[in-house]
Amino acid sequence: MKKLLLIVFFLGSIAAFSQTTVTGTVVDSETNSPLAGANVVETGTTNGVITDFDGNFTLKTSSKTGTLTISYIGYNVQKAQYNAVGGSANLGTVKITVDSDALEEVVIVGKGIIDMARDRQTPIAVSTITSAEIQAKAVGNVEFPEAIKSTPSVYVSNQAGGFGDSQMFLRGFDQTNTAFLLNGQPINGMEDGRMYWSNWSGMSDVANAVQVQRGLGSSKLAISSVGGTVNIVSRAAGRKQGGFARFMTGNDSYFKGTFSYDSGLQGKWAYSIMIDHWQAHRKYSDGTAGQGQNYFIGVGYVPNDKHSFNLLLTGAPQFHDQNFSKSLEDYDLYGKRYNNNSGFYNGERFTLRRNYYHKPIANLNWDWEISDKTNLSSVLYASWGRGGGTGPAGSSRNIIYDNNGNVDFDAIEEANIAGADNGIGGYGNGSLARRMSVNNHNWYGFLTNLETAVSDNFTFNVGVDTRFYKGSHWYQMNDLLGLQGYADNFGYGDLRDSDYVINETFEANPWSALFNSADEGQRFNYDYSEFINYIGGFGQAEYKIDNFSAFVQGAVSTQSYQREGRATGTEVEGVDGLGKSAKVNKTGYNIKGGMGYTFIENNTVFVNAGYYSRQPFLDNIFDDIRNSNYILDGENEIDNEEILGVEAGYRLRSGNFSLDLNAYYTKWGNRFLSGGFIEGDETSSNPIEQVDRYQKFTGITQVHKGFEFEGKYRYSSDFMIRAFGSIGNWKYDGDSPFQTRASETNELLEEGNVNLTGTKVGNAPQTSFGFGFKYTIVDGLSVDADYNIYTDLYGFVDARDVTEAAFKNEVYQADRLNAYSVLDAGLSYKFDFGGSDLTFRANVYNATNEMYLSQKDSYGYYYGNGRTWNASLRYDF
């Protein structure tokens, strides 16, 4: 027995003596970016570790010499030999290369066009969401912005409005002042900067990654990044053969089926396709049915190692019924799901408000590696939007409701027939029909960027951004609701008889909208087109050494605006709405720069600053864009908006822990704000208040400042936790001119100045916090959750209330909404199914079913969604 113990002790001593500590850092061979989560295993054993956030690893091996096997999804397996001296070995930086056959790698991603933060050494305030996270949390009956809501200073609201009607805010700025890029291509609306997520409902399925660059960001374009930039990188033609099929279901009869296939790189060619269909009888609120399809086609061509091409075509035709804001009294009376646009017609659910749209988008990317130090990336793109939204033709006072608050379309039909003159209705005899506001566009653009490494420490790039846009808008009839025709000559003056009859109807369908619409004789109320031409140049230079980096960026652009009317419209200052207007040209520019310094290993501080002179949106150039060619000029001219941004930050990457701290200051001046429509009160003693009218502010200044943090800790390969938050102070500042005009005649009713100093900016919470985790219970089974807390949320700044307060020498403050919190949770289980993966995923959103007000606009309040859910089964082959 003693001999046996001695032998065991002796062998143990040898093993302990021969143990070696091996360290190193795993990075991407091309970008030198650290790879967190890479597997490092002692070859021939199960002894291994994973790399931390900086790609670092420490592994105790059983022998002084040997080989490590390093692997990472999407990369080639790398072998690294070690030979210990004094019980330890440091391999330094281990570079591993991208697997040319990796599923996630693409033929072309436009490396010089897509401004990802990692491509620039000088840090910015940024959060990145991977394809895996998007596919898990933001596919199905949730909006694409839901994928990024659990990041600092991001707020998503109005999800109860209907499929695709949510809004996203970044550092308190709305979507018109956040730049959205798809593979480097700007996708905000050219006319007004808006984002309609219903047009991009397939983005969750085609996105490889999303990067939220808060504030100044890394984009080189002269774009509307007041709050920040959201850079969406789509998939392209895959190099590896395979695909997947997925079935998904959710609350309120939601259903979605998806099929995707990649051919793999066959010689010099590759292609990818994806199609799906979805539908539901409602999203959450009553009367919010929706249906649509998504499609994606990618064709890649790699003629040699210097050139690569990729052609992409994607679209998401859809229709969805909409729910708008309303008074708290209506919610109390009819419930939190109440929708005053919806009702029943001939026994079936029907609505006044349906959005329908089809926006195919195509782009052709070309990457050319001119030399080891120089490359050229270009993209030629186009989109053709067709669709619009339905609404009432006739006075909203003629809408009839039943005792449950539903629109009584049967009663409206009866009233239409009773009041019609030989079957012909109209505004004057109290008729109500359902019209369509058509909003079509053709958009073409070209973007190119030349990048060169002048030396090991200095890089420089220069490029061109051009865009050509035509948008066309008019009314056409959708449903006459029992009438044989609708008499309407409004806006057409002497071009038509006073009793001109509209008798053709068209479907509110995204597919038929591509090919079937009213000719000029069957359009009514307004009919015009807009032309916007844009050309810009940009450049960037960056210098870096071991612990210091600095950059400077600049862009200059010119943009022209022109309107062409096909109806006489309303005359303003002697100018009607017929024919082409004069062309307006505006020049804009931006310049920004910054520097970063690593003062201790893994500890970096940075500061960035920038100034933008941004051209106004087209809708602000014309006094009455729907009806007149009159251009605001002279004292009323709309000048460029002026944006000043400064930010500073600290970044820590240490072992399994990462931390980002950011502080920012943004001053946004000389901006335009619409006060919205104000319904007249015939009983008022003030003649102005008797008239239907609208108000607008010009010369407004907002100051947004705040602090953000985001931290992550990887306890092990199975458990990761994170926390994030932001504290803001967003206020209006200074005096602003305002005007009140009659909605029908555009007559100026009143004008003056109001002081907005100290008024809180509304629509997004100025303070928010959250935390989340992901835990792998056993191999293949994991759970995750995110908990978000929102407070300091104010309603829309209503022009009426501001002017009334100013007349009393008071500072107006919008309603402060109650704080609230939302818990989202998910579960994933992946198991081997005949050599292929079968994955089950389930999500529950607002798991505690908290009822909360998410926003207040000029018309009323929005409640958020209560508890919703989805579940999917995906088969990868």
C-alpha cells in the first residue's frame, strides 16, 4: 500500500512539475481585431479555455511543449506550437484567417463603403448587435428596431400602432435625425428623413449585423446623423452551400414561414435566395391586421483575387391596418386595445386607415483591391417605392361610431346612399368614402470610396456620394362605401368642372400598387411630384501609433429641390400649384475629428467633435408642399440646420470584463417644427380659433447632453451578464418665430415669437437603465432576458400650448408620463437532427404585462403593447 501511494505521489509530482502556463492573444488576420469567445484547446485533449473580450487567453497545459488548436466560428482552424521556458510560454498575437467557405462570410460586403467602427482606430460611442441576436430576438411579430432597444440612449415606441409603425429615438432625436444606412447606402426618406419600418419588415431576416453609432459616428457621408447612425449590414451571396426552413407562430394568429438557400461558391459564382410569408389578424391592438412577404436574392461573382461583385435585390411588400393615438378618456371607456380607426363592414373587420407599400431595393457592389495598400469600393443602387395609405374622403365629422366605439361602416353606407344625388356623394353633402394617399418614388444613387494606406501609421480615403430622387403624390379612391361616385374638384380650379366625379376605385394592395394606379383624370385633392438631386464629396485621414490615434473627416454637398404640380392647388402670394417651380439649391457640409489615447494597457480615453451644416428637408422649402409652388424665401427662407457635437469617452477591455463610458453634448439649431393640425372650434369668440389651422416653428434650438454606460462580464463560456444606461438632459433653448395658417386656404392668421428656453424635449425618456443575461444551462439549451426601465418621459411639445404659455410669459412643459419597465425573455434549444441543426426559439415580450403610456403626440396618447409572444422552429441543412 505504501509503495502504491509513493508511486501515485511520484506520478502526481511529475504531472505538476510538467504543467505549463501558455498565454496569447487571438485576432483577425486582416483587421487585427481581437476575437472574443474563440476556443483554445490543448491538441489531443479536452483541456481548453475561451478568449476574453480582448482575445486574450491563459491555458495550463500538461506538458512543456506541444500544440494548441484555435477555432472560431467563420474562421479557419489554426494550430500554434508552444515551447515553455521556465514553466510558461507566451505566443504573443496569434492571427487566424477567415474561412472562405464560412457560412457567415459573404462574397462582397462593400468593405470601403460600410463604415463600421472597428475599421477606424479612433474610438466612438458604439454598440454592435450580431446576426444571432437579431435572429433570436427581433424576427417575427416585433419591429426591427426591437433588436437594438437594449442599448444605451435607444428608445423604441408606438409598437401598438400596427405592424411596422414603431418609432426609434437615439439620444432623444427622432428617426428623421438619425441616419440609417444599408450596406453604406442612406435609406432615410429623401423628402422628410422619415423611416417607415413597415417598408423594411424583412430587414431582420437579411441583416448580418447592426451597429448603433451614437452621436458623431464613423460614417464619412454628409448625412442626418444628429442623434447617431444605425449601420445595417445585410447578408449577401453565401460561399457555403446550405440553407434553412423556419416556421413561426405568435399571439393573435401570427404566422410566418421562411425558406432560405445558399448555393455556395461554385467556381466564380454564388447565389442566395430567401422568401417568406407572414400574416396576423392583429398585432396587439384591435383592428391592426397585417400581411406581407419578404424576399431576398443575392448573386455573387469573384473573377479573381482582385475583384468581387455582388448584386442584391430585396423587398418586403405588406399591408397593415393602423392604430393612432387617442385621448385617455377613450382608453378608459373602451379599453387599452381600443382603435378608433376600426370597425365592421358587412360583418367583417374593416378600417379607415390601412398602410400598404412595396419598396424593392437593388444594389450592385464592386470591390477592387488595386494593391496591398489601396482598394476601391463602389455601390450603384436603386429603389422603386409604390404604395400609400387610406383615410377618410370627406369630413371626419361624418364618421359614425357604434356604442362600443367602433366605426359603423354599415351606418356610413346608409347615410351615403340617403344623402347622395343620383348616387353621387361629395364633401358638401356629408358623404364619407375611403381614399388612398399615394406616395410613389424612384430613387437612384452611386457611392464610391478610395482608400489607401500611405504608410503603416497613416491612412487616407476620399469618395463621392450622389442621389437622384423623384417622389409623386396624389389622392385616388379606394372604396366609395355605397356611392356610385364622389364629386370633388378641390385643388383643380378651372381644370375641372365644379361637380367633377371620381368613380374609379383601386386596391390598397402592395402588389397591385406596382402596376395599377389612377390616371390624372381620377386623381383628386392634390397631385404633384418632387425632384431632389444630391451630390457630395467626402474624405477622411487617420493617423495611429501604438497607443495614440487621431482622425479628421470632412464632407461637402449640394442639393437641389423642385416641385411640379398637376393641379392648380391653392394660390399663395400669386403662385399656384401648376407646372414646375423654380429650382432651389442648398449647400451643406460637415467636419469632424477626434483622438484616442491608451494610457494604460486596455484603458483608452477619447474625444470627438464635429459641426454639421445640414440642408433642410424638401417639405420645409415650400410653404404648402401639397398645393403650391411657392417657395419660402426672403425673411421666411428656411436656412440650413446647424449641429454642433462634442463627446468624450472611456473604454476598458480587461479579461472577461468590458466597460464603455460616454458623455456627450449636442446643440441642434435653426431647425423646423410642425405644430400639427388644430381643429377649429366654431363656438370660440376668437376668429382664429374658429378655423381649422396648423402651426409651425422655425429657428428652434435644442440642446441635448448626457452620460451613457455599457458593461459586459463573461463569467464563463456559459454565462454572460451586461448592464447599460443613459442619463440625459434635453431642452429647447431660445426664441422661435411661429406662424398659424388656415388649413384649407393657407391664409396667414397670426405670427410672432415664442420663448422655448427650458422646455423639455419630449417623446423619448431622458433617463433609462437596463440589464440582461444569457445562460447556457446544458449544451444546446440557453435562456436570456433583458429588463429595461424608462423614466423622465415627456409628451410632444404642442405648438398650441407653447404659444398660449408664451403669451402668459410662462415656460411651457409637456406632460410628464409615468415611468415604466419592460421585461423580455427568451429560450433557445438546439439539437442535432440527422446531422443538421434543429433549433427551437421562444420569446415573450413585456412578460409582466405592464400597461404603460409610451408616447404622447399632438393628437393624444399611445399605450405600449401588453404581453406578446412568438415561437419558432428552424431547420438548418
